Amino acid sequence: DSLIYRHGISGADINLLPLYQATPPEHTKVVVAIVDTGVDPDHPDLQGQFWKNPDEIPANGIDDDHNGFVDDTLGYDVSGDIISITNPVPDNDPTDIVGHGTHIAGIIAAISDSKGIVGVAPSALIMPVKIRPNATTSVAAAGIMYAVNAGATVINISWGTGYRSLLVEDALRIARLNGVFVAIAAGNNGANSRLYPAAGDSAFAVAAGDANGLMTSFSTWGSQIQLVAPGQDILSLRAANTDLYASANEPGVHIIDSKYYLADGTSMAAPMVAGAAALLLSYRPDLSLANLESILRFGADDLIDPRSTGDSLPGRDTVSGYGYLNVAASLNLAVQGGVFIISPNEKRRYTDSMEVRIGAIQGYTGGWTLSWGAGVTPSAWNDLASNSLVPPDSVAA
């Protein structure tokens, strides 16, 4: 074996560096629930990053907040450690013994202290909700419901199956009704297929991108995809004494050292978006769920040829959704607002005059200019109309 150095194209990233260099004033701590294998509570890059149940007295054996869970001070283990599909025994210790959830936690909220790594949202708080090894649909749904009832604002789901569960979808629907943003990994089969819950009606599905700003060959794609985010060669945290790829006949290959690990998958892409959502909400806690999702979508960088296969797919498409996550652009929309084109619709042929309708994002009241150019990447633009006022319902062009 030899050491391989990974690198990508400069600028082909989620545009997070401007926020690290000039962080806007923080408004609030956003709680992100990781419904997964648990999280290592002793990892040095996560110290001070855990949500604490303010209404529960630690280790007194009493359900102080009357939520049905005893001593759930730092989250909960809905699954329990003993494998039993029919009768799982939950407990109050969501410690990660697999490594998957800890890797996700680092991507979202590893602290910024000039050591190790830093998460997308280092000001966020992590709520571990353990649903493995007994990850049945009922346990998964219970984990989602725990996160919602405990007050999580963002939930990360980096798991899925080819089978649809109405119980899990009901839990996700309740999360939406409570204004909770849920980022869901699209899957890793490299095909145009529907894996669940990413393909469900209440899903915000995330595909995996590489360091060149393209989709990976292993990422699931299709009409359910909302965004693409980095999911290949992702350096994050290693839970104590774990090796995620050992069962795949790659023991020791992905271990950087005792605290850090390299992993691939849409499991790593979803927490990029969950972290971005937490970051946006920390600056704009007043954002509604619908506004937050729109800001993430419209701030993305369009992928014209998502898989470098010669495609020409301007605008939203059924391969890469709205494009590659761009955190700084989404934050700019959250703070300043913007406009988007409601009609004409993409991929519809117009043979006569048409009406161009413009909508506002996040209460935008500024000016706009409507221009057109030939081709996918025009070399010149021609102005059609402009206005210095709030966008009207329609603009004739």
C-alpha cells in the first residue's frame, strides 16, 4: 500500500471559506439530531458540541421531563445494544460503537479550534439518536419522533432502503409540520432509482459530489434529488475503536489515526446540507422551513453536465436537482433575498410570445434586470427589462 494524496479543482466546493474567514454574528444555537448509530461522546473535536436536555436530571433514574425516556440527558438510544428485532430494549446511552454517526457529527459540527477538522456549522449542537443495531422501520420512526419532540431544528438521515415505509414517512411528515428540516442521503447504487426515505413525499434528498464539483459515479440520482454535496474522500471523525470499512474487506485502509477517518457516500453528503441548514438558521432563526429549503435550492451552483458524460442540463434537472451546495450564496439569499423565474418553465417549448413571471425570495424588495443570452453559457447578454422596485407578478417580454 502507498499513501495517496487527494485534491480537487480550486473553487469546486461548497463555498464555505468566506464564512470561516468572516463569520457573521451568531444569533442562536441550532440543534441537529443525528438519527443513526450514535455519536462518540468523548471525541475531542465534539467537546462542548452536544445538546443537553435542560429538563432532565442526570443519572437519577427518573423521567424528570415526563417525555417517556428516563435520564435522556444527551439524546437517546432507541434501539438498544442487544440485537432483537421484535423486542429492542432502549437505553439512555447513545454512544457510537460503529463509527457512522460520529463521522456524520464531525461533518456537521466539529469545533473550530485549529486542531483536527472543523464542521460546516461549528456553532451547532448535536443530539445523538441511536437506532442501530435494531434499525427496523418502527425504531427509525421512533428515533425521528424523539428528535422532533426533544426540540431538534434539523435532522440528518444517512440511511435508507429500497422498501417504502409509510410509518417512517408519517414521522417525516410530522417533522415538516413542526418546521424541522430533514436532510436525507439519496443512496449509493449509482443508478436512477428510488430509495427510501429519500424518495418519499416529505424528503429533501442529497446526492454525493466529488472534489471536482461533479456527481460521483456511485451516487443515486433521479427526480427526487434536491442538491448535490461533497460525499467522496470525506475526512471526519472516527469513533473510538471503530473501522467502518472493516466488514467490506478494507480493514485499516480508511483510518487516518485514532481520531480521524476517511469515508465515501451520500451518508457524508447529507450532513453537509444539514450543517448548511443549521448554519443558515443560526444567522436567520426566523426562516420558515419553506424559505430555508428554497434558499438552499436557489443558492446552489447549477451543474450543466453533472456526471461529465456530455449532458447539457441547465437549470433543475432529474440528475443533480438544483445543483451543487453553495453555502455562502444561500446565506446571501437568506440575508438579502433575491428573485427567481416562475415562468417560462424549463424544458417546455414556446412557439409564440410568452410571459415572464418573477418571484421574490425571503421578502426581497430590491431591483431586478431581465436579460437573455444564446446557448448554455452565453458570451454576451442582452437586457430585456428592468425595475428598481419589488418584482411584480409578471413582466411582459
